[in-house]
Amino acid sequence: MTTDSLDQHADIGSHRLSPLRILVLCTGNSARSIMAEALFNTIGSPLFLAYSAGSKPTGRVNPLALEQIQTLADSAPEAYRSKSWHEFIGAGAPVFDVILTVCDNAAAEDCPLLDGTIEHVHWGLPDPAAIHNDPTAARRAFTECFGSLKQRVQSLLASPGDHNASAKHLLTAMKRFE
């Protein structure tokens, strides 16, 4: 969707009719993108509906990401899985308003979903899954990454207009973190 068509799609006056649909992309879809999906779908609901995927999915969600997701009310960590962005292409695939990349690799890759009609936002965050040799440092990295994502989603909810925020306003607010 273009920025101009976002408001036509989801808003009538000041009342949103449907959530802003986001596909969160990362390379492995095992940590940052999964945590962002969970945050948008729990504390970001009803303004957002999120999915996540990876360009080269690992095939498993990092247990430390699931540990963070468990801290959210109404979250079902077992529902999250590492998947390819190819699941979101073609007939029957959800339509997205925003592609949110959370790692520099995914932001730089050619994404088959970016056909000029979907807005792109990039929130570059360090990869907590890159820490392997120190369990304490790894857990701290996941906590910090999750906290950063949570702070961003919460700030979107605190934006003027709150649950009546226009899609264009939410997109502008999301881009503040680029």
C-alpha cells in the first residue's frame, strides 16, 4: 500500500476499521522477528496484526525468544514457528500494509513482497541469537532486544489518537525508529 492509500484502506473518519497488517522480516526468523510478531499481536492489538518470516529461516525458534514471549499476557509461545517469507506469496496469502525488517541482512535483500505497493520500515536491532558462548550474555541480549521492541510498540500505542489512530499516522510513528 502506498502511504496515501493506507488511510483509504483502513480508516473512515477517525475510526480504524481493520488493524495495520505487518510482516516482520529477518534472515533466520528465530528471534527478533518472532518477538516483534508476538509484541504486535499482544500489546499492539487491536491496532496491529503481525506475521513474521525469514529469507533463510532456521526452522526453529530460539528458546530464549520463547522465554521472552512467555512474559506477555495472552501469548502462546508454542504457536510461533520459524518460516520462510515464501509462505506469504501467492493466492490465499495475507495482504500486508507494512513490511518491517528488523535486521540489516533482510533489509538489504531483494524481497519478493516489495512490489511498490507495500510500505517498508526498517528497525535495525543487534542479533541476540549471535551470542553463543555465554548463556548469561545471551539471555541479557534477548532481554534487551525484547525490551527495545516492546518500548517501540508501546510508544506506537501512546501516540496521539490512540486506538483511533490513522494508518498513515501509525506508519509515520513506526518510521521514527528507523
